[in-house]
Amino acid sequence: MSQKPPTPLDAHQAPAAAAPDPAAAASMRQLLDSLNREQRRNLDLLASLAFALRSVTNLSRLLELVPAVAARLVEADGAVLVVFHEDGRLWKEQLQATPYERCAELLRQLGALASSERPLLHDDPTDLSGLDQRVARLIGGAQVFATSVVCRSHQRGRLYVFSQRQGYSWSEVHRRHVQLVADLAGVALENDTLLQDMRRHERVDRQLSIGAEVQGQLLPDRCPVIEGIELAARCRPAFQVGGDYYDFIPTRPARPGHPPERERWAVVMGDVMGKGVPAGLLMSLLRGMLRAEVLSGHPPDRILHDLNQLAQEDLSHSHRFVTLFYSDFDPRTRRLRYGNAAHNPPLLWRRQADHLERLDAAGPLIGLQSDADYGVDGTVLDPGDVVLYYTDGLTEAIGLGGERYEELRLVQSFQAACRAGLGAQEILDQLFARLDRFVGANRQLDDDASIVVLKVRDQPVLPSLPALGS
């Protein structure tokens, strides 16, 4: 069966397809090429600003680019960047504009406004209408568009672009581009703030390290050799610099023919209320006063009385007080005299009776009142007896469960170490080890903790000699 050939369509049934217009196609290609070039240019501008943000550490250099990039992105005649300090004052050194000749008068007047030291954002940080009006008036004869520079929800500046071109319109694309530039400027300001904070912290850390080193040199680096006793001491500050104080001081200058280990020695434990640098400075001041006073040879009550009067003015200005336990030990008689200015009474373990005593005497805080009286008491230590001096940072330490260490735990640990016949250093190590287990490994104490252990050595027992003629 043969097929019929296709019937040609009548011209009135369907129009013939129009041939493409070469001129229109070329125009479309030119438009697309122009848009692509503009997009690439904008991307290059933003990329250059982002690169500067990553690599340029000089804030002024970086902020100089902001108005130039913003103006080119939106093809405006120029741009102005106004930056605020964190307290709302205009930051004169960071006023940036392009072109400079067109904006010279504006920069001069804004600089004068910044020199007044008056916070521009004092009353309402979001109300910048006054600044906007001033900028628009000083630029003059141009359309001015503005957007905010924000850091952590705080106004840190204002970015203005302006144009005098006829028919220039502020489109949504323009707004987004300028806002992106303003956001990058905000990131730069935030980075600079963090950098300055970090540098301040580094300076403070260096000062604290120096203070801790100096204070460490003020505390005895080793215990003295005193005939008939063992000594061990340690201070663990809560911060780099602390307010705890212990010392071993000869009560009279060295004399030829008098070995220092057989002379009377002062053993002192103190605590400046508070911690950190202020407490450390007062502790250093108190140490100098006390060392000068001890050489007078006065008994403990007189020492505390004179020290209180000497330190009264300095302590009253600082609104701080000091607790101090002062004792002196005579190795020839094994007599320990002491006075107490409201410090934790040291614990005395008597080996022969296996009994615990507290060494205390009446007396107020150092610095509380100018004409305070202090009591004095004393006791004779026997071989094997142990005295524990400590500060309240030990008993007030907070454990993992939130409870305090308290004196009861200290007493139990101290008695156990004494009954085990440990030496002074071993007793001190065991007390701190028990404290560390209670507080938790690698946990910082909330307050300075110091311990001094004084143990009377056992006297050697000589073998009995046989009777003559036996």
C-alpha cells in the first residue's frame, strides 16, 4: 500500500518561523558579558577585603580599604567610615573616607566632635539620626545611604556611601553589598578588640609571674637548721600570687661564737584576708615590718602589739586585716612561747600521752584596732612532739561533693601521720596528699593553703655502762 506524499501547509494556516535577529543576540551577549565582568569584579573586591582581614594586623590599614571597596562595589562617588570606641565616643584616628578631597571638611568636623570626648551613643545606642544628618549635610548635593557596623550586637560604626549621578538608585543588591562590607569591618574591629585584650592579659600574666617569683623569693626557700628539731614547710597559693605567709627568723643578729642553730628562732604563720595581688603585696609589706621587729628580742605579745601599730595605717587604707601566729623556740630549753592574732591555733601532738592540744592566746586581728593587747603563753616540747601550723585555706578547701575539708579531717590525718612515726617532711607530704585526694586531682584550691611542721627529734639513748670493778 503506497503512502501519500505530505501536503504542504498553506501560508494562511501557519506563519513561517522568524529568522533570529543578529543585533539582538549580540546585545544580549554583551549584557551577559557585562554582568559577568561586574560579578567577577565584585567578587575580586570582596576577596581582596577578606584577604586583608585575614593577613593585615594593622587595623588602620585594613579600615582604609573599607570605604574604597564599598564605593566601587556599588559604583558610588565615594564613601565614609565612622568608627566608635567601645564606650560610644568617636574614634578620631579611625575616620576613613574616599575621595579624601571631597570629604576633607567632613573629616575635620568629625575629628573635632571626637576630640570633645563626649560619648556620641551615650543616651540611645541605636539613634544615629543626628550623625546621619550631619554627614549628609557636610557631603552636600549627593544621595547618601548608610548602614551600621555592628560587633556583638553593639554599634561600633557607620558606613556611608554617596553619589551625585543622575538616576543613581539604591537597590537591594547595593544594600546587601554595602552591608557585607560593613560586616567585614565589624569583624576587623572585633578582632582588634580581642587582640588588645589578649595583649593586656599577657602583660598582666607577665606581671603576675614576676610577682609570684618575687613572693616565692620572700618565702623561705629552705627550712633553717635548728638544733633538736625537724622543720618542713610549703605554701600552695590559689593564684600565682597569694596572701599566706610563713617564716623562720633568728631573734638576734649572728654573734661570733654562738652557732645560729642553738639560738632562739621565731616561727611565724600568717594570712592576709583575701587573695591575689593585693594580698600578696600586703604580705610582703608585713614581712619586712615583722623581720625588723623580731630582732628587738621582745616576747611574742610585744612583737604582735608593735606590729599591729606599725601596720595599722597601711591595712586601714586597704580595708584588709591579717591573722598571725607568732612563736619563738629556744633549742636549749625546748620552750616554745607564742602569741596569736586571731589565727588558726596550731595543733600540738604529744607523743608520750598520744594527746592533741591547741596552742592559742588571746588577741585580735592585726589592723583591726590601733591599741590592741595580745596575750602570751608557752609550753615545753618533749622528744617526739609535733607542732602543726596551718592556714584556713586548708580546712576550708571544697571537696568534689561540695563539702569543706574542715578541721576534723586535718586532725585525723595529722594524728595518723604522727602515730606512724613519720618525719616532719613526710608528715607535710602526707597532709597535702590527703588534701589532694579530697579536693580532686588537678583541681585548684579556692584559697591559699600553707603548712609548717615542727617535730622535736628523739634524743639518743646511750647504752648503760658496767659498774666499776664489776
